[in-house]
Amino acid sequence: MESLLTQVLDIAREAGSAILKVYAQDFEVEIKSDHSPVTAADKAANQVILNGLNALEEKIPILSEEGGEYFVGADARGRYWLIDPLDGTKEFVKRNDEFTVNIALIEHGKPVLGVVLAPVFNVAYIAATGVGAFKIDEHGQQTPIRVSGKPGEGKSWRVMGSRSHAHPHLERWLKQLGPHETRPMGSSLKFGIIAEGSADVYPRLGPTSLWDTAAAQTVVEQAGGRVVTLDGTPLSYATPAQILNPDFVVWGY
């Protein structure tokens, strides 16, 4: 699994380079049928990832945000790749740098390998079952990461918030949480910040898709945290035909 993780990271880096080439110039924004934006960067990264995964020794089905209609289901071992070539396209369009490449391996409905790469920052969060969770900084230094645990008595919760997706019920949820300070951020970078122990919780009330969360969920879980629905059930990927996730919370303990 460790060797596969390295290979997937290399694929994500190549996709990140393709994204940055588009990011450095003017680009057009199309609106898909689900009203979400897509750019040439999404499409270029998608092709790089498809080529890279298909070139691996073991052939595993691929479900991508950009081309999910070609997905035929998990293989005989219950595995499939789940990718978001450019998570945070709205942040990409706004040019605030907070977007990622997400690649996950699903096995029997659970994410078992994940790579989250932030191309502009040259930072990656990677994890796999039996291997652990790591952050690779802009200098290429790889460090094991661990969630922080619950805040101590008298301390505020450090909350990650979505930069582009507000929800009317969020304020009520935060009030029930208790004293807190909120830090907005785009894409699955929020998961990585919790996994490395720099934040405590991220409530996501509102629609997300399977490919938005799977890679980052692997990182959080391997770092000792949880990604669960509001009733405490771990997010599942057992039914990929049901693309939308329920509301969920990322906990750093």
C-alpha cells in the first residue's frame, strides 16, 4: 500500500502541474447541468489522473467528477478509484489558491488510501490504511500527522468553515458546540488542517459529493479523527450511484 500511495502522489503532482498551467493564464468557466463550474483545468487534471491510474499495474474502475457516466461499478474485490481532479473550482475561479487534487481508493465502501494535493502551496496530505497519515510541506519534508483531540477546559473549539458554501442552520449547530472561533477555507484543505492538529472540527451542512470527501476522509481517519454523519455514522462510499453525501462533521478526535 505504501508503494501505491507514492505512485498516486506522483499522479496527483502531475495533475497539479496541469492545473497550474491553466491557472497562470486567462480561462473560461462553463456551468455544468448541476450548476457547478468547470474549467479547462478540471478537464486537463482529469485526463492526467485517468491516464496515470490506468497505467498502474492493477486495473481498478475509476469514478471521477468529470466523467462519472463511464463508471461501471466496483471490481470483484469491492474496489474503485474515486477522484476529484480539481476540488474547489469556485476557489480556482476566484484565484484564492485554496483548491486541491483529490484521489482516493475505496474498498468495500471505505476509503483506504487518499492523496490531497494543494498545487499552489505545493503541500500534500497523504494516507493509507496500515501506513498512517502524513503531511508533505512545500520543501518536500514528509511528517507524520495526528489530530489534536478535544479542546481543553476553558478553550474554544477551532472550527473550519466553508468559504463558498454557507448554510442557514450552521449558526445553530455552532451555538450548541460552545465557545468557538471559525476559520474559513476552500476545498478539502479543511480536512488536512484538522488531521494535522491545527483545527478541531469542520461541520458541513449542505450538499457535497463522494469525490469531495473520500481522499481527505482517509487522511483524517488515519490521523486519528472521524468523518461522520450527524448521527455518528462514518461516511460511506458503498453506493457510488448515490453521489451526494449527507450532512457530516469532521472531528479531530
